Amino acid sequence: MLQRIRQMVFVILMMVAGIMTFGKANQVEAKIQFTDDTILYKNEPENAKPSTFSYITSINKNGTLIYDDDTIQQKDVIEAAAAHWNKAVGIDLIMSYQQAHVAKADADVIITAADLPNGEGAVTGWGGIVYLGQQNIIKIANGTLNRNITSFVQAVSTTSHEMGHALGINHDPGPLMGTSGGADLAKGILPDIPDYNVNAIGDLLAALPQLYPGAKPVTIPNMTDGMAYRDAGTTENVLPTDPIAKMEFDAVGNHMVTRQFTGGTVVITGDEHVFQVGRGCIGSTDSLKLIHSKQQVVTVYISSDGARYYQIKVGNQYYIIWSGYTTISGEAYRDAGTGAQVAPTDLIAKMVFDAVGNHMVSRQFTGGTVEITGDEHVFLVGIGCVGSTNSLNLTHTKQPVVTIYHSSDGAKYYQIKVGDQYYVIWSGYTKISGDAYRDTGTTTVIAPTDPIGQLFSGGGRFTTRDFNTKTIEITSEENVYQVGVGYVGSTNDLNLTHTQQRVLTTYSNVEGAHYYQIHVGDQYYVIWRGCTKDIS
């Protein structure tokens, strides 16, 4: 007796190993139950994602799916596919009508061989009017069942996929209901059914009373919750027995080898794959609406190729993402050292800043503001290079200086604060300003301890000041210096040649040569008098 009729076109397609696609089947009477009025369909449980529920299921009120494969010769394929599902869920879920000891007419699904168009491996469903309470159908292409054309494992995978549709789930990114199992199939390995597909069917079985009034819910033993999808390891080295050690994160099979528990907050800046332990790739930061969001970092990983990944906590879910499209902040990602000498145990002492291995040896805390004038590498303590001043939109910006470093080859670096990030950059493409980078002395005689007295050594050391101001013109190229920094470029580099500048202080050195301190914008520079002429 018809209870309900709906007009719908139901097309189930699958790609097998990247070469097969499936099209529409002919209209048949289908034994189905509509799921779109259930709570789980309207509000998909988190443990089922990224599975997606179909509008229909062929699971009966007893919580099983019974099939009729009488017309198929290759019953071992059907039996293996059913066993694949039954092992995954932990109960006898899919069985033949003979195994269920029911009449042939009571089968929920007919499974038959069929001549399908080229490239179609199998198809579930019908086209046109859907009749509630009638049999569904799975058609498997003769080519799929032919061992001379298709392997046994491939045929079982295809049939398992179609059984997934009959159970009530659509396509997802996984190895069963998607195409990510192609690599295993190519090796003759039947891909496992992901936990999230198992959970989706478990959720359907738990919701049987919503589908069939008076039915009892069925609980499967292999259901897992959100904690099963996280790496809860506590060792620095990822152990071979850890679930995350069995996961691959790219096409060449790289896997996680070490953990860090430095915490922090990560800002996701671009679209990238999102993984979950026990599930593999479950989508992208775009599809999960994570781009431009801040998330808590639970674990930092280094993979076998040296790449960095983060396990983040989003609500009650634990996701793993590559660090490439992220910025991370937190006390573990800055140099908070207070000693003038960088200790070997300091995090920044373990970082390498160039190809020859130079590292930081000393600190200054003279502050100031740095203007970034060109493109250079940007580093983060505890991580390394995280991009460039161009890629991070820092070129031609001014940033506060937290720490000044001298490296083992005498180069100067700055730790700057940008929002809640702490970056380390080379001083080569910068200009720095602030009272620490000017001579503010008020005495005529320069003490050896004055910063200006330390700008040059030997016969070049400044000895006296003159505070008579005047205007000069810089007539040719010469070196430019800054107190507390040293050489910062030439008058040509800084576009000062042939400009007029106000002299604040005139200096004499041991040898009797004269230099000027000039004020250019918010910078204070020291130049030799020899390439200048007085204007006033």
C-alpha cells in the first residue's frame, strides 16, 4: 500500500580509481524510508562529518539492510562488500535474505548485474517517482564484475560504495564514499571504511524510532566520539603505535615524527586541507569556514620532511592543519630573554638565520621604531622563517622594536611587535628611530661611555661637541651612520645627496676631522663634513 509519494530525481555517482563514473538508473520501485524529517538530517551530528546524509535509507525497522542477489554469479563480491561493512560497524548489518531467513520479496535492496554505459561501474537508485516502502536497487556493471577487466578488490570497493548509498549516505572526501582510496586500490588494498562513515550509520540506527514509530534504536559497538579523532599522545617523539603515526599528510607519504606542546593561538590565513586523526582529510579550511579565524593550538608537529603542522581545537573537534597558511602567537613564539648575552638554552639561540648558520649572541633593549624599507625574510622564535616582509605586508610600515640582536657574524637584527605577533628581521632593509639612536648629550666634552663616543674607535673617536646649528647641502655620496647602530647606508641609498639638511651637532674626533648630526624626518644621522657645504 502506498503511504507516501515524492517526485525526485536521485542520482548516485561514484568515481572509482579516477576512471569510472556512474549515471542514472532506470526507474524502479524502491524500498526506502525518507530521512529528511529526522533531527540528524536537519542537524548532522559532529561525529558523522564529513559524511553527508541522503534523503533516503534502505535500512529497515529492525536496523538491517537485506539484499537479494540471486541473479548475480559473482556472489563472493557481494558477500565481501557486506562483510566489509559488517566488520566496520561491529554488527551483522547487511545480509542476504537467505541469511536473514526472510522471504525473497522482503529484501530491502535488489543487487543485479547490468550492461551500463562505458565508464559506469555501478549505480544505486532510480529516476522519477520514489515510492515509500518498495525495494531499492543496486546495479553493478558487468565490466566491474568481470575479473579480466576489474580486480576483485576494485569490485568489492565499488559494491561497498553503493551499499553506503543504500544505507543512506552520499559522497564525501573519504576513501569509501569519495575517491581518496584510489592509491590503496591501485596497490590491491581495500580501503578501510572511515570512522565517520561508521558513525553516520550508527547515528541512523540510533534514530530508528524517528524513521519507524515504535522501532527500537540499535547501538553499534564501533561508534566513536570526538575524542577518538584527536592525537592525545604526550611524548615528544610520535610513537609507531600512535594513531597519528599511521596518517599520511601529502601525496608522497610524509607523516608526523615529533610533537611540541608550546600552545599558542593560530590565525588561519588561507585555504588548506584539514585532517582529523582516524579520519584523514575531512575538508578544507574554506569548507569548514576556518579561514581568518583564530584557533587554540593543542599540539605542534614536525613531519618527516620538516614541515610544521598544528592540532587545533575548534569547539569539541580536533583538527590538524599545515602551518603554511597560518600565523601563530603566544609566549612560546617570542624571545622573552632579559640577559644582554643570549644563553645557549634560550629559544632564539637555537635558531639559524642564514645559510652559514649564524645565530644571535647578544641583546639590547633600547627600543625605538623601525621602518621597513625592503623585502627580507621574517622569522618567528620556535618556528623559523615564516615568510617575507612583502608576503606579510610589512614593507614600508613602521613597527615598534622590542629587542635588538647582534649575530655571530656581527649583523644586527630586530625583534618587532606586529599586533600580537613577535617577528625577527634583519636590519639591512630598515631605518630605526628613537632617542636611543641619536646623540642627546649636552656636554662639550664627549665621555668615552657616551653612545656617540662609541660610534668610532681609535683616531676616529669623537671627543667634542659644538651645538651651533646651521644648514648644509650634501654635495656628493658619503657614508651615513646612526648612534647605537653604526653604518646604515650612503647618502645616495637614503636619497640625501643634493639635499639641504639642518645640523644639530658638530663633532670633532681625535684626528681633528669634523662630522655632523642631522635630523631627517624622525631619523638622526651622522655624516662626514667633507662632502657638504654650508648654506647658513
